[in-house]
Amino acid sequence: MATLLSGKEVAAKLNETLAARVCALRNSGVVPCLCILRVGERENDIAYENNAMKRCEKIGIAVKTLRFPTSAAQGELLESMNAINHDNDIHGCLLMRPLPGHMDDNLIRNALHPQKDVDGITDVSMAGVYAGTGCGFPPCTPEACMEILDYYHVDSTGKRAVVVGRSLVAGRPAALMLIRRNATVTVCHTKTADLPSVCRQAEILIVAAGRAGMVDQAYLTPGQTVIDVGINVDASGTLRGDVNMESAQSVSAFITPVPGGVGTVTVSILARHVIEAAQRRLLSAHTSSRFPKHK
Ligand code: NAP
């Protein structure tokens, strides 16, 4: 039987450290604050928003929410983002996507200041992941995958890693992060030939396809570590990952469950980014007061 890599355990450990960091910030007069921007009433967005609010509040992070109807004009959203960029009390902003079809996703996501881009949606943050420069913030989900690997001491150096999915929010940045961790990485998508055989070659398999139960015994080999990013609601309303749990449990060595896996760690990573954004701002305020610019 595979060993479960509990995301809840990883998140609980993270939350302890994060709460201590918030305490220190509050003692310096800074209350870290996340602003959540949501357009429309998509169930997934509302669920993520509720989880993020609960987790942040538990850790001591303040949360503001701005909600727009699906019919909102793009200009309204851009105005709010401009206000967020200039609001010194807000340290991070989470913009729920995808946006409605009449909005220009590239324009809107890049309107956010990279210093407040706590879910890695701007081109600057993406370049930071690509080049490893630490500009902006990486997307929370792939960072959560890495956090799980670290917590359970899964060393990726020299390992064959396969990532299923190439989206900008999950698969692609996960692959880049694995490369930085010295894995030899293959990225798969809908045009990959013989996906099961490619997946069977993986020592670390990260699945972010959004297809409930797609990865079954045919994709798995003994000894693998499997990270299931998928969050899918099946016809009966049950939450399911991309990996067929029964197959994985009988074949793989380690597997993250859904729920209680990557998703729960993702929310804590979001909280960590807000705290980091607040700490970066505090540091730059100290630096500019110690070294005032010459007029
Ligand atoms: P997405 O934008 O739809 O991307 C899915 C990717 O998987 C695409 O690259 C697609 O290939 C590939 N794919 C889909 N079906 C495939 C198949 N049958 N064989 C091979 N590749 C396939 O989805 P996403 O935003 O990355 O999300 C993926 C999943 O992760 C969803 O279930 C989502 O709910 C979940 N998610 C979880 C978290 C979390 O915190 N746990 C966060 C974000 C997303 P093409 O590029 O060829 O289309």
C-alpha cells in the first residue's frame, strides 16, 4: 500500500511558522492584508475564496474582498486594481481567474503590481520563475507541490520527473521548479503520444490535467511518488483528484490525497506570500528611511 503524503500535515506545520511571522509583523505595526478580487459567482472561486479567508484569518492576516458581477466592465476592474496597487494597507492581491470572456486577461493580470502579485499571475512573476530571479511571486500551486516534496524529504536531484499538464498556473511552473531542483523533467499534454508509458518512467509524477481519475494503473509503476494537483467535482458532487486513488494506493510508493493534499497546502503558500510581501515592504521602508534619496 502507498504511503499517503498528507497535505494537511504540511499545512499545519507551515501555519505554525506563519502565525509566528504575522505576530512579529504586527508587533512592528504592520497587519499583513490580502485583497481577494472575484468576478462572477463560479463555485470553484467561491470555495477557494472561503478557504483562503478562513486560513488567512486563522493565521492573523486581514482579508478584504471585492466582488464584481460577471457583467462588470473591464474598466471597473482595472480601476480597482489601480486602487489596490496604491493602497499601502494591502500587501497582496488574489485575482480569481479565468475572467469573463469580454475581459482582456493579459491586460488585467499585468495591471497588478508585481510586489502584490501573491499568486504569480503577472508576466514579471512568471519571468521570475523562468529565470529563478525571485521577481514577484511564483504561483502558489506548484510551490505547494515542492513544499510537499520537501516536507517528506523527496529529493528530486537526478530523478526522472514527469508533469502532466502545461498550464501557466500549475504544470509549466511545476516543471521549471523541478528543473531547478535538478530533476530531469518531461512535460506532457493532450498531444503527448502514449502518455501512460511516459508516466510509467517517472520517479516523481505530478498530475495537473483536470481529468478526474485519469491516471490509473496503466500510468503507474512501483516506487513512484505521485503528486495529484487535480481538483474535480464528479457527477455525485464528490471531490476527486486526477489520479485514481485505488490504483495508486496499490502501485505507487507515495501519493497525495484529494482532498487534503496539494489544495490545502496551496492556501498556506498564499498566506506565506502575503506575509513575505508585507515583510519586503517593511524592509524597503526601513532601507529608504536609512538611506534617503538625495534631492
Ligand atoms: P488547465 O488550464 O485546463 O490545464 C490542463 C492541462 O492538462 C493542459 O496543459 C492540458 O493539455 C493537459 N491535459 C488535459 N487533459 C489531458 C489528457 N487527457 N492527457 C494529457 N494532458 C491533458 O488546468 P489547470 O488550471 O492547470 O488545472 C489542472 C487541475 O488542477 C484542475 O483539476 C484544477 O482544478 C486543479 N488545480 C488545483 C489547484 C490546487 O491548489 N490543488 C490549483 C489550480 C488548479 P493541453 O495544454 O494540450 O490542453
